[in-house]
Amino acid sequence: MSHQSGMDDLFDQRVTYPDIEPRERLARLVGLDEQKTRLAKILGLLVNPASLKAWANSHHPHAGQEINAILRRPPLVVLAGDVGSGKSELAETIGDAVARQEDIEVTLFPMSLAARGQGRVGEMTQLLSAAFQHTYTAASKLRGSDGQCRGAVILLVDEADALAQSREAAQMHHEDRAGVNAFIRGVDKLASTLVPAAVIMCTNRLSALDPAVRRRAADVLTFHRPDAAQRRAVIGRSLEDFGLKHDEIEAIVEAAGQRDGLNYGFTFSDLTQRLLPSIILDAFPSGPVCGHRALEIAREMQPTPPFQDSPT
């Protein structure tokens, strides 16, 4: 595959925001309000710095040096945490919030897993360079001569630890090290040219990321398994709709937490993709959902084991 790799070779289906479908998906991510707010604010400043400059001119007109330091940060945000904690879903939908917040069109470029290459010499480096070049080219067309941006681009790198793992690892191949170097150069180019583009990296293993990549992150947002309040927010309304009583719902919320000697409970995806469907399908088609049986299902179901984020 040549350095002139096409968009379809490098990226999965691209998404343009604002759009109703990702907006609805983002709204369903309950329990992650802090991460939503922080990520939307960070991305908004990275892709459209005019709002921060206007704020500074209004409230702190002599803080130009400090404001420029913020705007010169590499346009990289790392989402790190356990499996099923909502990282990828947030990364795929936050562009809608940014588009509405900044009143611009935002395009998501999700880097394809196929774009990681087949391990041939020089391939990953070429692919990464091509991905960043496409991102830069698209974003550079969106900033006017007056510095105002007409749109923005977000490059999404999911399972980032497989692509930007630490070059300090003894077993790391030369080709992988070259790929990490290409990734860093790509981030630095976006930062130095101030185009309206940002990079989101999602990883289950923050410690596996190369230190130089972590240092460049404008922010690292951490994700954890839901606590009782978050579990209640995720499944409580659905269980109410099926006629379960308050005490029954509270028992299920508790059963989805730490138990049976485990120091971890259900993930967000355990609740929405395993527990709720299991409760519904257990009752279908013979009768209504029963609170007693729903609690039995919750107690019998085992949460997804956590991903061990141990240093390489």
C-alpha cells in the first residue's frame, strides 16, 4: 500500500455532525456527564480557539501569553479506562456536541483497524503518515484567512495501545517504533499549523502508551465502572418502564455492584448490552418482566473481568 493511501483504506465510515443519531447515542450515555463536559470543552478549544480568545479579551486582556500557551498544546486527548466504560461510544458521538456548541460542522475520521498494516517494513509508518496528512489537508481547508474556522476534523484512534505502545518495551519491533514516531510527528504537525483538527485516542492500557504520546495529551480523561448512582441512572428508568418497584430496582442495582468476593461490578456495557436484554428476553414471550426473576438474572450474571493495565 502506498503513502498515497485513499480515505477508504485508512478510515472506517466517516461521520459528519451535527446529526440526530449520534446526538441520541450521546444522550444515552448517562453517568458520564463530567467526561462529556470536559471533552466537549477541550475539543471546542482545540478546533476553534476563537472562543477562548474572545473570553480572554473580555475578562483578562493582559493574559495573551497564557492563552497562547493553552492554544499551542498538541490537539490530543486520551480517553483511558476499563473495558465497557463508554470510552469509544463517547469518542464516536462527542463530535455532535462540539458541532452544536461551536456552531460548525465537524467530521469524524475513525482510523480503521485495517489501517494498522500487516507488519511489512515501513507499512505502519506510511499508513499513519497518510492518515495524518488526510486529516491535515481536510482541516486546513476549514480555516479562513481571518482565523475563523468553518468546520473541524476529529481523528479517532481506538485501541490506541496497539498503535502507539511504548518504545521502551524491550520486545518492540523497529517497525512499531517507527510507527510511534510517525504518530508523534503527525500530532506535532497539527499543533504547529493550528488547523482545526483534534485527535482522540482510546485505550484500555494507559501505561502501555509511549511516554512521549502521553506527555503531548492536552488532557487524559479516565473512565471507571459505574457506581451505584450511575448504575441506577443507566437501568433504573428502563426497569421502571417494565413495572418493577423501587425496592426491586434497588436490589438489582446492588446485585450489579461488587459481590461474590469480586472487587469490581458490572461495566456500562454489561448493564445495557447484557443485563437488560437478558431480563427482557427471559420474560418474552410467555409473560411480563418479573422483579424477582430479574434479580435472579442479575445475581447469576458475572461482570466482565477488568482489563489489567500493568506497565510493560
